[in-house]
Amino acid sequence: MSYEANRKSTLNVTSGLSRNAVILRLEGELDVNAVPLLREHLELVWELPPPPFLILDLAEVQFCDSMGMNELVGVMQRCEARGTRLLLGGVQGVMARVLSITGLRHAFEVFAQFDDALRLAVAAP
């Protein structure tokens, strides 16, 4: 697989709202080509009043490169500055390995199942 700069993103992002959370579901490859698309969706989130939680559902992410991880770190920092808790749900397979290899596993609130992250957000006062 070629990772040319002009290659089209193979990431799909959908969003939704829960009682206390904005939810973004990512499906595909979180790589250098996908970062602009993810940022576009996040700009809509940053325009909202800060929600208590932002949940990224990563269960369908099939690949993540260093630019993708860098973007997740940036999202975490932006959430911290806004007083929003970032939860990573559906972290298994590729994303679990990438977070472990990079040493960032404990920097994020990580849940193997998306539903566990959602339960935490919904149960919060």
C-alpha cells in the first residue's frame, strides 16, 4: 500500500450526541491523509460549548500512523484545556497495539468496549 501525500483519505467519521457526550466514530485508516478530515469534524465539536465528555469510538480503526497518534494527543490536550474528558472506546487490535507501543496507553482514558465508555459518560452527574 502506498502512502502518497495526494492519496485520498480512507477514514469515515460520523458523529452523534449523548446526554453528556459528543461521540465521534472513526472507521478506516487514521493516517496523514485522514488528519484533515478528522480536524474538520473536530472543528464542529470545538464550536460547541464544552461537553463533559468527548468519546472517540476507535473500534473500526484498521491502521494508525504517527500523524494519527499526534492528532489524538492534540485532541487530548484541547479537551483538557476545555475541561472535557476524552474517552477512547473500542480500543482493541490495532489501536491497542499502537497505544501500547508508543507508551501512550496510560495517557488516555481507554476502554476496550465503546459501551463501557458511553456508560461512564451517561452515568456521570
